[in-house]
Amino acid sequence: MRDRILDTLANEGILLEPSAADMVLTRDDPLNFVRSALSRMQQQPLVVTVDDLRPFVAAPVVRTVAPAMEEVRSGPPAPPPRDDGDVKILRDITGNSTCEGNIIDFARYFNDRFRKIKKILAGRRELVGCLPVSKATKFDRDVRMVAMVNEVRTTKNGHKLMEVEDEEGRCPVLILKDSPLANESIVPDEVVGIVGKTSTKGDLVVLNELIRPDLPLRKGMQPTDSWASVAFMSDVHVGSNTFLHKPWERMIHWLRTEGKDEVQYLLVPGDVVDGIGIFPGQEEELEIDDIFAQYESLAEHLKEIPDDIRIIVQPGNHDAVRPAEPQPTFPKEIFKLFDSSMTLVGNPCTVEIEGRRILFYHGRSLDDWIGSVQGLSYNNPLEAMKEMLKRRHMAPIYGGRTPLAPEKEDFLVIDEVPDIFVTGHVHGAGIGEYRGVKMICASTWQAQTPFQRMHNFNPDPAKLPITHLGTGETRMMDFA
Ligand code: FE
Ligand code: ZN
């Protein structure tokens, strides 16, 4: 029944996240529940989430603050940022979204991902002479191919069986339980190179080598003559009653005194306000319970930062923009609240500052990485960032906690290698390096919330990582 209901909805252009589908299927009349909920939403989401449906579950619905968020979310995004001087926006969905109407084309989206990553893999020696899946499995016992992973499961004999596909065909690939690859974490929808042999029966491929696109081996940032530094300040969460006023004041004081000549740029990778209705019971944890007032307060807080520091802000999952990634920048109503000197961009975004390429991504998908890859945890987000770089994709898993918008182009592929890769979201702080790419996890300005305590999660707040653009040296300031 599940499939039939979901197919019917899909035919009407209605797509549900798996958890939303679960919720819908518990209703007496799932189809009408979804249809009537959607008809009452101000704007139809691309992919319906549990959060979208929650207001329609209990009646009467208490709507004190929620409509404000809906209104804000439905507004048109601010104009795409312009390049100027030493800051160039190289890649940003803002103004480039093809997903605003009802055209939902997942095949096109996944094909773009496949082609982009295949291009990277094509340069690998191990994959020279690789063939499309349908041909590779027919013509030779030695198989080399590039494919996207559909699913991986464990067989009753303890082997792993994955199904892979490319634009033309699909095939099963077996990973034997005593193979060194048996413990490899392979996530759904990642694109990999496969080297193997067809089985004697010819019905499947036995995996010998798994090739990841990965980063080329290179040294870190080569020195330039830039004297500037950039600071990274994630997850400010203005509006939360756990916003850290005192450490914030210490940080501002430092920027106005000792740090005055040091920091020229400030990057803010999302969750700039706490938002409204983001998780159940959030209203108990808010200091400001109006979404506009939260952004107004943020604008005031950012005004305390010295004028000559160039500020670039992107949204995260708590912000009032569409939740599906890539997220275009803030709507006009919010844009208006800020100084015109500020640059608002989308999520993710690649900027070039004084010749350095910086990829910054709020990091919602860290939840999916940590939930899917063995050995990863919230205590070490840098390890999860490394997995993104190895797979050259920030959020491959479709249907997890990260909602993905099926844009014509996959903006979450890491096709160009950045000098610096920054995330936030997990409220941790860290500096690392992988194959010459500086990795930074940019802390938070929110103390542990009751929600986090309940989930046994300890943040590492009030840290400010700062990178010198000339030398690449990075240090962590602590205002806790
Ligand atoms: Fe956050
Ligand atoms: Zn977040």
C-alpha cells in the first residue's frame, strides 16, 4: 500500500521525505491528509518533510508565530550577490535555481552528479578503459566501470551486495565477506569507480578495488603576498535563550582592539538565527519569538563589528529560506535589514578571497554522514568533512535528513578543489587538513540547549578560527 500511495502522490508532483511518508501512512486517509495539508500551505515545498506536515496533524492548529516563517520562506530571494574587488562569488545557487516551479526532475539531477564525478574518476589510472555498466559486464571478465550506488545490503551469507547503475544500465556488485573492502562504508548515491571480475555465471561483478574520486595529492596553501586574514563564525543562533551574550561581547571587543589589524574578512556559515518551529518545543528555548525580530537583532549584533571587516553570510537549516539544499540566499525582507556592505550568499557557496578559493557549507549533511559511515561521530566533524572530500560530494545521500532540491545542476559536487573548506552545524570547533585542503569547523555562539542535553551532545562554543590568507596559517581564538 505504501508504494501505491506514494506513487499516486508522485504522479501529482508530490514527493515525501521517507520520515514524512511514514507519518502520512499512519493517517486514516493518507492521500487526502497530504492533499489538504498542501492546499493550506502558502507555498508548496519541493519535498514534503515532517516539519511541513506537523502543523496539520493536530487540530485546532495553534499558529502564533509559525506563519511569519512561512511568509518569509515564500518571499523571493534577494538578488544574487555581485563580485567586487577582492571577493569573487564563484559558485552559488542564488539566482540560478531551476527548482522554483513544479519541474521536478530527479533523473536530470542525478545524471549531472554522475557526469561531474565520472569526469574526475576518468583521470584515474585504475579506470583507464572503463566501459558503461551494460557493456562492461558483457564483454570481458575484467570489469572497470564508473557507477552510482543505488543500495548496499548484507546477504544471508554475510557478504555485501550493492546495486550500482549508470546512465544506461545497472548491475549487482558483490563484496565478499573476507575481502579487505568488506568494512568499507559505501553510502547510497555516491559515485564510485569499480574494478572487479564477472562471476562464472556472469550474473554479477565481484569487487576487487573500489576507486573514490578523492582529492589529488598536493601540498597545502602555497604562500602568497596577501596580508589579510579571514575569520569563520558559524551558528550564531541569535534569538535563542542560550545565545552567548558575554563571549560575543568579548569577541567584539577583541575585534575592535587587538584583532583590529588582523581580521579583514568574516565568513558566517549559517544558522545565523535560531529560527522558529525548527524542532518540537523550540518556543520554550527562545529569547526572541519572532523571526523578523531575530534577524533585526542579528543585524544589530553585526553592526558592532568594525566597518572595515567584510562580512559574508550564508543560511543554514535554522534560517528562513527553503530548507532543501542548495539553499538560495535570504529573501529580500531580510536582506533589507542588513547594512548594504554585507554580502549574502547561498548554501553552499564558493568564494574567492584575495586569490584563495573557499568552499563554505553549513553542514546539515554531517548528520547523515555521521549516521551512515562507521567510525564517524559528532565529536570529530573534521573526519566527516574528509569523507565529503574523498567522495567529492557534500551530501550524496538522498532521502536522509538533508533535503535535496533536484536542481538541473548538482551544486553539492565538489568539482573544483578549494584551498579552504568550512562547515558549521554540529556546533563543534576544529582545524585540520586533508591532501592540502584546510578544513575548518567553525564553532557556535550558542551554549548547550536542553534539546542537545537530551541528545547527550556537547557543543564547543565561542571559538573563532582565523586563517591568514597569505601563509595559510590557522589558529583558534577562544572567547568561552
Ligand atoms: Fe546550528
Ligand atoms: Zn544547523
